[in-house]
Amino acid sequence: MGEFKPPLPQGAGYAIILGLGAVFAVGMVMTTIMLRRYQKEVISAEEYSTAGRSVKTGLVAAAVVSSWIWSSTLLTSSAKQLDGMLGGYSYAAGACFQIVAFAILAIKTKQKAPNAHTYLEIMQKRYGKVAHCVYIFYALATNILVTAMLLTSGAEVFSQICGMNMYAACFLLPIGVVFYTLFGGIKATFLTDFVHTCVIIGIAMYFSFEVFAHSDILGSPGKVYDLVRVAAKRHPVSGNQDGEYMTMKSRSAGIFLVINLVGNFGTVFLDNGYWNKAISASPVAALPGYVIGGLSWFAIPSLLSVTMGFACLAVETLPTFPTFPDPLSAQQVSEGLVLPAAAITVMGKGGAVATLLMIFMAVTSAMSAELISVSSVFTYDIFKPYFKPTANSETLVFSSHIACIVFGVAMSAFSAGLCKAGISVGYLYELMGIIISSAVLPVVLSLVWRGQNKIAVIVTPILGTSLAIMSWLVSTKSLFKHLTLSTTFEDNPMLTGNVVALLSPCIFIPLLTYLFKLQDFDWERLKEIKRVDDTDELELSEQLSNSTVIIRKNSCSETDESMEFSIDDKKGIEPSTSVVSIADVVKQTINDDEKVLEEQELKRGLKVAYFLCVFFALAFLVVWPMPMYGSGYIFSKKFFTGWVVVMIIWIFISSFCVCFYPIWEGRHGIYTTFRGIYWDISGQSYKVRRWQESEHEQLDTSKEQTQTPF
């Protein structure tokens, strides 16, 4: 096995992790301060975990893309391209469909439990404490596995590219993320997700243009095609049509498609981070946000895998290849080094820096979602119901902060242990489905079938996970005689365990439900879940903001001097309506017609979501891949070029949807914020207050945060 030669000094890794981490932390802190000052946002418990339940479509889509761009999205998809054309496509298609399907649950949650903070609250309300505790385990197990995969893969890449200590990387990567998540909550997560998504898409475009257009080494799809066909002659792919890479007929990639499909049902449907985003979205943004986000995400692994996976094959014989004269070993491929090797060889040190930047963005953006997920679960499903049911908003925010810090430190230590044990990102990725996927179907049916009973919900995931682990290990033992890290990572045992995990509940749930009587649950009970009452905190915030008001003396022309008036000095100051009194007015004047219209929109959206779920399942998993798999078609040069062009066009459309559209949607808030900054620095601060008084219904504190339980 050739040694992977780091092209960058250690300082580059520390500079990116600590420098960029500090930049994002300071940037998000300043953004949060500006939102408080100019948009009257208050980081209450509701705002911290749900962002006022009013996030618009573009930002939801960008957050979905960012949360679903794990480091494995970039690394594993490129590595799987070495199994052939179906490899990278299997990653993209096998993980895109779940996001589109999740739109159904997002709408169902809006309809049936509009005040919930986590899906676990729904499980507790419907099935009681025992079921609640069971699904807390699965939710936290999902968060732990995902975060471990993020940190181990990120640490491995930083170690290989710049020689940075892996254990140091495990502990340093979360620092900036924890800091800005503590300060800004899920709103900070949404905003950083947007920035991270823009950077990652930009780097993906840069890689594709270098490989397929600009590079002197490659420079065109045709040249990449020729070199990959030559690589197939050097080392044919076992199980592929004629040993070729340029084919969708690949046994290993087909198995991975099933494993990927199964595992990602668990990581989407059981990760409370995706429910957080669904809950935070406005009712009309849930469906388009998740559909646009899922389809926009698809372009990233699809384009990156065909670009960097095939670029790695094309340049592996060059002296500048990091492991020259040897190709990457199976272990190095599993560790996700295909993309870094291609970037370094084709683009030199610039490619290495771009890779580090991309991985840093992927790790930190996804980890911020995991932090919010864990803090919400701890606050609303552990601390509040079992330790302090009467906790106020301030106490709940504090508990969220503690959860973020503890989880960040614990996961750093756990990930360092996994690095020491030599467990790769590929192993963790395929193992996830075996451990968690048995809980997927019970959670889905909890929102779509009133008949599922408590016994089925409690027993099914425990039996399913036990059988999945047993099937995985028994299959390994029977096929390879020994249980080792390498034998348990083989395709057939992983496939067996994942399929048993996802499909065994299809037997257990109806059997246990009909054996122990249907439940006949009343959906209206889920509406008894209450939001946190933030009234006291909002009132205090309003009093503090009113305590000193700066107005301009003789405001039109006479002088530029400013005078300060205490809140008790009413002269020359218009009476102010408090946030709480505004809340009372809003609650008293809720239009029933608007509620009916919203319910109609959700019903219509649900029908559209069902249709899109079926349509994209058929499109991505049947119509697109199966004919080419069944025919054993080997891509021609023109067909491959067309494939590349389609993927590049797709990522341009994705960039519009998740990079430019959110800015357009938020243009009013951006304008008013920068206008407020100008007023402050030019000595016209009184205009900020005057505008806030006149536009209180458009501000978050008066429009969303005041909608306490009703």
C-alpha cells in the first residue's frame, strides 16, 4: 500500500479549523446581535429550537441541503464511483428519495401536532413513557452515529492532506460550531447552513470545471472517458459488465444502493434535526422546502462522484498522484481519500485547500444540525418532562446550552476512540442502518395510522434491531468463518443486516397490533402538546429595549445633537405597545378563515407530497437505473458527455434554488437590517425605534414569538 503524501503543512489544517471556525462563530454572534437589535428577535426557548416556526422555503431548502451534505456525501460518493457509474448514482439516488418522502411527515406534523418541538413528544403523547424512552434511545443513537461519522471522516481527511493529528482534529472541529449554536440556536444553524451550502456548491462547480474543461491534465469529458476505459483494462471491476467502470451494471454498487436506501431512511426519519427543520418551517414552506432541498442535494453527490471518482482513476498513474506508483488501497478508498487524491493530482495545492475547505464546511454544517437535534431532545424529552416540568423559557434555553456542550465534548472523545480503533467512515455509514432502521416504520405509522398500538411500537424496534445484528454477524460467520472488522464490512453481511432491520417491522407491527388490539387513536390529542410560554421573557426584553430611547432633538433641522430620555420621561415620545399586549391582540384577532385556509393548503400539499414521493421513487430507483442495469449498457463517449452536461446543468439549477432564492425571499429583512445599521452609525437611531413601532406586526417578536400556546 502506497503512503498518502500530505501536500500541505500542518498549519494549514489548524488555520482552517481554528481560523474559519472563529470567523463563523464571530459572524453568527454578530448576526444574532443584529437580528435582536433590528428585527426584535429574542432567543427564547421557542425561538432557540423552532425559529418562530416561520422559516421560508429557500432557507429551509438550503438547510436541508446543508444538513444532508455530510463529509461522506463528498467522500463516500466519490469512493463508490470506483465501482462504476452506478456507484456514485447509488449514493445520490439512495439518499435523495428519503428527503422527498420526508415532506409527507413534515406536513403531517404541521397538521396533527403543530406545537411539537420534537417527534419524540408525539411518541410520548400517543404511547406513553416507555415508548418515549425507547425512541429517545433511537433518536440519540442516530445523532451519535451521524456525528461520529462526521468527525472521524473529517479528522481522517485533515490528517492525510496536511499531516494534522487526527485526535486534535476530532476535538477542534466542533469548537466553533458549539459556540455559534449556543449563541443563536436553530436560527444560527439555518444561516450558517445557507453559507456552507453556497461554499460547497461553489467548490463542486470549481472541481467539475477543472476536470472537464480547464485542466491541462484532463480538461474534457472525452479525455476522462478514454482514461477511465484504460483504467478498466489495468484493473477490471469484479461484478461489472465486462469489468468496465462506464456501466450501470455493477453487483457491488447494486448492493450498496439497497444498503444506502435502508440506512438513510433511519438517518432522515429518526434524526430529530430534520423534524426540527420541518417544525421551524412555515406551513406553506414545508413541502416545497424539502422537495427543492432534496432535488438540489441530488446534484452534489451525483456530479462530485462522476467528477472526482473518475478523475482519480484517470490520473492514478501520474507521478504527482499521492500514493504513486501504487493506486489507492481498499482501506484508503474506504477512508474516503478518493476525492482528496484526485483534487491534489489535478489541481495541486489549490485542490488540497479546496478539499479541506469543503470537508470543513460539510462537517461543521451537519454537526450544527446534530447539536440542535440533541439539545431539543434533551430539553423537551428528558429535562422538561422527567426532571423539571415547570421549567420556564430561560431554564430551557440553559438546558439546551448544557446539552450542546456535553454532546460536543463527548462526541469528540468518542470519535477519537473510533479513529484509534481504525473504524472508517464507510464502515460507520453502512452500519447505521443495521442499528437504527427498525424504528423507522413505527415512527412513520405513528403519524399516518391511528390503529398502531403501544405494544407494537415498543417491541418492534427492539426485536428488529436484535434480529438485524444477529443476521449481520451470522451471515459474516457463515460466509467468512471469522468475525473481523474487514469481514463484517463485506457486502453480503451488510446487505443482510440492513434489509432485516428495515423490513422486519413489516411483519412485527401488524402481528402485534392485531394480536393486542387496534388503538383507534384520536389525532386531536396531539394538539394538546403546548409551546413554551415565553411571555415573561418577551416582556422583559421589551422593557429593556424601551429603557433608553434615543431621539433626535428638533428632529427635522435645527441640530444634530441627540438626547437620552429615560423610559419614565414620556415627553416627546410616542406611547409604546408592549410585546405582551401585542400578543393579546394577536391571539384575540386570529382569523378563523385563515386557519381554514391553512388547513386546506396542508391537505392539498399532502396530496402533492404523496404524488411526488411515488414519482421520484419510480424515477430515481426504477426508470433511470434499471434499464441500463438490466441491459448491461456500456456508456459511449457521447452518452457519458451528455451525462456530465446534465449534472452540471442540474447543479446550476440547485445553486439558484438554495444560494440565490433564499436571498430573494429574505430581501426585505436584509434591507431593513442594513438600513438600521446605517441609521445607527449615522446618529439616527431614533428612526430604528420609530420603524419598529410602526411595523411591529412584521417583526418576529410580535408576529411569531408571541403566539404562545392557544
